[in-house]
Amino acid sequence: MASLILTKGEKLIITRRRAGKNQTEAAKDFGVHRDTYAQWEKDITNTAPDVSLTEPLKAFEACYLLRRRSNKTQKQLADALHLSRMTVNSMELGKVNYSQLSTFWGV
């Protein structure tokens, strides 16, 4: 898999998703308001902490980030792949086989 260069916000997203937390819970971990944390994830502000990922990016995580970078919704991607939005969601979480996403994004 080709490696992606992640922004600070993307690293925060992956770390949060791996921990199974929502933005409110992650914001509490950093002692900031949820809105501040949301801005960090969107790379709106340069004050976000630079976290390190404990393990390499998985293919389904890369697919999620590539969709996010392309500004596509899960519904738009699902329609393009002739799948349900929930199936795309499950694929992006690595809960079901995500080979269609990997093929779509070239990951």
C-alpha cells in the first residue's frame, strides 16, 4: 500500500477512531472544547497536537481518509459502488471486507 502523508488532523482522526471515541470524548482527553477538537481534525487551526500513530495506517483507514480528502460523502461513494451507505461505513471501519474500497481508491 502506498503510504499517505497524514496531516495532524488526520492523525487525530485515526487515533480517535482506533480508540472508538467520538469527538466529545477525544476533546476531553486533550482538555479542550469539542468545537476546538473538531477544528483540529479539520486542520482549520495549526494549534493541533501532533500525535504519533502506534501502528501503520491500515488500508481501510487510508480509504476513509481518501474519501474524506475527496469531499465525497459515504452515500456518494456507496452510489458509485452500488452499495448501501451502511456497507461503506462498515468497510471504512474495517468491520467487513473492504476490497471494493481498496480497488476504488487504488490502495
